[in-house]
Amino acid sequence: MQNRLFRFSIGRPPNRRITLVAIGLACLLALAAATAFLTGQEEHEAPANAPSPTRSPTSHTKDPAAKTGPVARPPRISDPVQYAKAAAEMLWTYDTRTTSHDQQLAGMKAWMTKESQYNDWASVSAQMPDPLLWSRMADQKQHAGATVAEAHYPAAFKQALAESPSEITKAYIYAVTVTGKQTITWSKHGGGAEERSIILAVQCRPSHACSLVAIAPRIAP
């Protein structure tokens, strides 16, 4: 069947490129998004001179995303890297056997920031197949799981932040690169796996849990 294997991830970006500048993010973050795919693997460390989000009593840096609904619920995490890892796993995971198209979209939207001036829902929802393709995937009982291998602040983000540390305090939005593997399975013992890499814009204001802002655009060399 055509389109039997749908890779639900940033591996197939939409035709309309959505830049972080277009949603009002600082030039600092746009620089990170544009160059992060050109950087090598970086060590996982906080950007130099960056104000760290203050952890609230209800936030936990290791709190995993809840698995109680069709789509994992956003965890109460105040660390940008840990939240980005959880968000990437959510974006790379789906199950057409138990989750409708509308349920998948609603579950994804729950991860988004409530601040409308920064919320780029279009860049996230564009990763979803249309309802017809989702139904065809469901006919094949297609589902996918994900394993996150590593996450880090891109070198360009750390450099730009070191040069203008006050920029982060305008919206507390961090760029995080996440890598991992997505495993897809469908009926009649079909399946496959593929390495994944994604750059997420994550908002972590002091004393608040993190939220997802956008999927950064994929920029070719």
C-alpha cells in the first residue's frame, strides 16, 4: 500500500519554512536554528552566563512524561534539555491503533506554550499526516516508538548567548538539539527504524514548568 510507512517526525519538513524570527523570537534563537544542523555533537552543558530557570517546588528535572493518555502528557520539568528530550520522544511516538487523528493533535497541543506571541503551533502540527493518510496508517495498524539518545544546546546558541546573555531573559526560550531513533511497526510483521535529529525551541521561565514553542527549521549547508 502506498504511504504504508509514515515517518512521523521532522524527517520530512513542510514546504513552507517556518522560521523562529517569524514568530517573534529573538535573533539569538534564529541564529541557533539556522546553524545547529551544521554543528557536531556537543557536550551536554548549560550555556555560559545563561540565567538558569528557577525550579519551582512542583517541578522535577527528572519527571518523565505521563503515559496515561493516547499521547504522553507534558511533564513538570524546569530544565530545557530534559523537557526537549521528553518532547522529542512524544513527537516521534504514535499509535494509530488506539489514537485518532484529533486525539493525536490535541495531545501534541497540550505541550505548547500558552504565550500566543511565541507559540508556533503551525510548525509542530505540520508534522502530522492529514486525516486520510492517518486512516490508511490505522488500516495497517501502524505505530511507532522512540528512544532518545542525547540532547544538547547547539554550539551556535551557546556562543550567541555568551555574547548577549541578557537576550534569554526576554522570553526564556532555549534551542535544544535532540537525537534518537524512531522504530515503526505495522501489520503483517512489517517495520523499520531510523535515526532522528530535531531542534526544538523550549520555553522555561523561572518558577514555571517548561513548554514547547516550535520546531526549528531544517537549514541546508
